[in-house]
Amino acid sequence: MKRKVLSVVLILLMVAALPVTCFAQMSLIQDQAGLMDANQQAMLEQKACELSETYQMDIVIVTTDSNDGKDVQSYADDFFDENGYGADKDGSGILLLVSMDTREWAFSTSGNGIYAFTDYSLEILSDELIPYLSSGEFYDGFSHYLSCFPTYLDAFQNGKPVDGYASDYDPNDTENVVYYEEPMTFSDALPLACIIGLVVAGISVAVMASAMNTRRNQTGAEDYLVDNSFQLQVNHDHFLFSNVTKTRRVQENNNSHGGGSSHGGGGSHVHTSSSGRSHGGRSGKF
């Protein structure tokens, strides 16, 4: 009898020692459209919970048959806010919404999720996910999607989030964009300082050399004449002909968007949800 009581106590202690975040909130996997069976949901729930605990960021997947009359991005934002998701005081997390009503998907990021999952990151994740959604392999797609997270979250925790210009990102549009700027180290600044020094030195030498050269090109024959040695009695101007050359000016395309760019970082476009919270995101059809 004592052994049974001791076993029960140990089991209760083990349960109490489990991470409480996943049990203290709604499920991270909300399959309202019924795209998976209970076993598949449980496996995804465990995986999402482990990632959320490890990286302190709620990782949520939602499927639905109705957007309640909202566009898919607004529905994703509101679902995140209204259901209390967010792993810390900043409400950090990322939610993937799959709407079978409109056959659309949307990401909604919040808190540190905005920084960890840039516009570029969300583009890559959507490219990985869409083929699964289009072919109806929802469980495999969600499982593959979750397996990508350590790459992005480890990079973020190391201070170098996966970033770049997404195909629809306009580098001239700086409104509502979160940029990532890393402090320049001495080793990074040294080559730049040497280049600047060489340029300044070159300009200085060129100016001094120019000041020492007193010879100047003359533009007319009269510059070589002795003063008052030649006098022109008659002077007439006769127009002979004109020659006009036209060159077509190439118009610059101001609508181009960066693909893979060598610039520092594309960052994340942010918007405000109906609750007044800031979110990043991306959406599309499948």
C-alpha cells in the first residue's frame, strides 16, 4: 500500500514539474476545420509546445472553415490577440492560419516574433508550406513547417535573424519597417577606414599636383599672338549648316523590388490589429 501511495506521489511530482506554459493556455494546435485526426493533432501539439518552451515564443497553428467575414490577415491577428497567445510580456509568438473557406493562409507575428521572422523568413516558410497545402497533405505540411523553426529561432537568439529582401519588398518603402542593425566591430570598421583614408589621401595628392602645374590648354589661336601685332579689318559670320543628334533616354524602372540583396536587412513590415497591437505578417492563397 505504501508503495502505491509513493508511486502516486512521484507521478504527481513529475506532472507538477512539467512546463506549465502549454497547460495554462489554449491549445497551440486549433484544427477547427477538421483536417487532421486526434493523434496527428496530439503529435503536433507536443512538437509546438516543446518549441514554444525552448524559445519562449508561442507557435500556433489554426485551421478554420470561416473567416467570420474578415480578411485572412485580420482574422489571424485577432485570433492571436483574442485567445491570449504570447509567451512573454511582449506577447511573442507566430500564428499560422489556414482558411479552407477562401483557401488562403496567413502568418501573424507578435513581439519578438516580428524580429525573429522577417518578411524574407515568412516568404521562405510560405514557399515550404504551400505545396503541402495545395495537395491536401496538411499534417505533413504542418510537421515540416514546425521542423523549420530551430533554424530561424537559433539565428534570432544569436543576434542574426534570417533576413533579406523578399520578392515583393520595396527597399524604397521605409514606412512601418523594423530594421536590424548590428553594431560595427573594430574588425568590420578597419577595412572601411583604410579605404576612406586612401581616398582622402588620393584627393589631397591630386589637388597638390594640380596646383604645381601652371600650364594650361589654350582655346584659340589669338592666345599665341603678340599684343597689337595683328589687326582684323573685316569680320563676317556666315551660317553654313547645323547637325542635331538625338539619343533616346532610357526610363528607370522605379517599381523594381529586390530579390536577393546585399543590403543589410529587409526587416519586417508591421501593422496594427483591431485590438491595437502591432503584428507582422504575410498572406496568400494555396
